[in-house]
Amino acid sequence: MKTAKPGDTVTVHYIGTLDNGRIFDRTPEDTPLRFTIGDGEVFSALEEGVCGMAVGEARNILIPAEKAYGPRRPENMAVLKREQLPPGVEPRVGLKLQIRLGSGRELIMLMTAVGETEVTLDGNHALAGLDLTFALRLDAIDP
């Protein structure tokens, strides 16, 4: 029986959940995920988990935070004075802002707290610091 190996293009369906059971992502039934093992299109831990699977096989693949989006980093947080916000921006928790860093790079940050004089912005990925579980079924292997 053929099993998936590096270099193979595979087609999978998955449901991604957090430790508390909350679903954070899933493939639609009519739109599976297709990737080539070893090309870095998905987490390397997910690629490793698919290796050795046969078509039709299902398995749960746990990806620790360090191998997914990494830990939550305090350096990706910022506290700004309200007057530093762009004109016309009404501060509210949940607001996403595009911030230009001194390096010229742009970063999307989420407003997580609003005070009388300051706001807190978080540039960490929403899934940073969280372990991810993929309930995955291998649907096809293309050489």
C-alpha cells in the first residue's frame, strides 16, 4: 500500500481544534487542502504527520505552539497614547489597525484594551501560544 512521503503532493481534509475543543479552521467538503510534502506550504509538523499515511487513513496530529505560530511575544505588544492613533479612528476592543513600523514593514495589530488615555495593541498571531490539533484524513497522493 502506497504511503505519503516527502515530494508527494497530497490532498487532505481536516478540522483544526484548540485544547478547549473550539474549531479554529476546517476544509470545506468540496475544497480540500492540497500541498506538496517538503515544500513548506504548511507547518513542517503537519507535513511530518502526514508522512507514512495511506489514502483513506485518518489521524489526529498535535502541533505544539512552538511548531505552529510560536509563543506569544511581549515585544509584539504596544501601548499607545490615544493621540498617536490615526485621525478618525475610534478606539474599541477588537479593532484591527495596520501599523507601519520604523523599518517600513507593516503589521496588522489588534486592539485588546482601551483606557482613558491609552490603548493596547497586540501584533501576535491569534493562535500564537496555542497547541493545535488537526483531525486529518488523507484523500489522495500524487507522485
